[in-house]
Amino acid sequence: MTRADLDKPADLTLWPTHRPVPVAVGRSFPTLRDALAAAAAAMDAEDARAWIITEGGDILAPNWIRANAAGQRLQ
């Protein structure tokens, strides 16, 4: 993944951890930056696991998102 990928579309899926039967909620974003910001906010505000799939097919796991969305490290 490159810095240019931050400006490409990405899909965010949130898996709630507090429900007995998890139901995923998915949403598309115009940029990976937007998806990272939404994922970080959801993980902070809700008890959710966020997964992002980039336009290039990279799958970003919750721990990766936490590590890289904090403080906008990728900008």
C-alpha cells in the first residue's frame, strides 16, 4: 500500500462485539482516509471491530487500523 492509496475509495465493515449474533454493517467511502477516520471513531465510540478493504484489495484488520489511524499517521 502506498500514500496514493489514501485518496482512493475503500469499504468499511463494522462487526459489533456486544451482540449475541454479529451483524456486520458495511459502508463505502470516497477515500481510505475517510474510512480510517470513521473506523477509528466507531472503535472508540462503540464496541466494534472495524475491517477495511481498499480499492487495491488490501484488507486492513482492527489492530492495523488502530495503529495507523491514531494521530493521522498516514497523512
